Amino acid sequence: MSYKRLSVSGAPLLCLAAACIGPQGAMPCAETASSGAEEKGADTGGEEPLVEAVVPTGALIWDGASISNVGESLSPPGSWFVYSDKSAKGVKKPPSVDEFMTAVENGALHTTGTGYTEWGGGVGTNLIGAPMLTPVDASKYRGIKFKASGKTPMKFLVGTVATMPEFGKCKKCYDHYMKVITDLSDEPKTIEITWADLKQTGWGDKVKFDVKTIVALNFTSKDAMPWDFTLDDVSFLE
Ligand SMILES: [Ca+2]
């Protein structure tokens, strides 16, 4: 995956292709993460955001029918990506971002994966579609809800400025606040997750969850287990 390196106010920033947004465990972006953190070491340590957060104007994020978010509540709308560890025998659906639409069935996304042995894989979305990764201030909402059915557990993760290496705040990045969902079944149901339900797994930098700096939502396997679930209608929880 390619990076374009930018520099804003002396702090290193990275614009990245989607695939390294949030692998938990394996960290393909680790080199950039640690070099970023070192360069940042001498700065003033201010907490001012490097990129101004976008405030949603509505609750619906994605309706399940396309690779893009719906564009009414978050502007410019971000889009979805597919990612996994690099296990040689891994097979996933959709197999790539380019083939994302092959996994859309009846207005919902059906993703599966087997053969991954490091951290697994799944799908995710960067909420804002600006060239530079852009946080969202979701503080007027209580959490996230979505419709899901499935045959396996699913891990839901929220990437923030503090856990994503592109913002230069973490050394052991990607330990996103998350919740493991273990009660999916063939019948689609609405899952509601409040911000307070989310916790870090604990292997990375310990950070505060900041609802004003949400960047990405990820829906992955539970670690290296196979995954098979269908996602639809992702919204902020009012
Ligand atoms: Ca739908």
C-alpha cells in the first residue's frame, strides 16, 4: 500500500491507502508509526487537532448498498475498505476493494474469510472521504448501531486519532476501542453499541476514548477465527 507523506505544522502526517487503517495485532504500518512518534517527540505536546473534526448532520452513515457512505450526514462521505493479515492461505470475500460490490447482496454486505492465522480480517470504513484522514466529532450521539446477521463472532472497532498511527499520537497503535459480538444468528438484528461499551484489548498504548476524534469503524473477525457475517444500515446511535 502506498503512502503520501505530508507535513503539517512540523508534525508528520500520513495519507494512506485504506488497507492499513486498523489491523489489530499485526501492524503493517508499524515502521511509519514509530518513526512518526519519534519525530513528534520534541514538539510541544499540545492536544490541538491537526485536522478539524467534521460534525455529522444526520445519523445514517451507510445503507449497505454501495462502497461509499451515504453522503448526507458526513461530508465528504468516506468509503469502505477490505483488509486482512497476509496469511498465504487466506481467502476472503470481498477479495479486494475493487471487488467490494461482489459481496453486496440485497442491499447489505456479506463478508467472509478463512485461512487467516495472524489477526484475521474484515471490512471497515473511513467516515470522511477527504484526502487526509479526518476525524468526526460524534459527541452528540450515544454510540453506533447497525444491522447484522452471521455465523461467527464479529469484532467491532472504532479507530480514533489516538489509536491510528497517521496522527502521530501512539507508539503501539491499532489497539482501538472495540467490542466483540458473539450472538449473531441467521436472523438480522439491530446491534446497539454505546461508547461506554467499548474497551481497548490492552496490548497497545493505553489511551482515553475521545468521541470527538473518531476516524474509522472496523468490522472484523474475532482474532484469527474465520468470519461470516452480513452488515447493513450503520448509523450513529441517538
Ligand atoms: Ca441496506
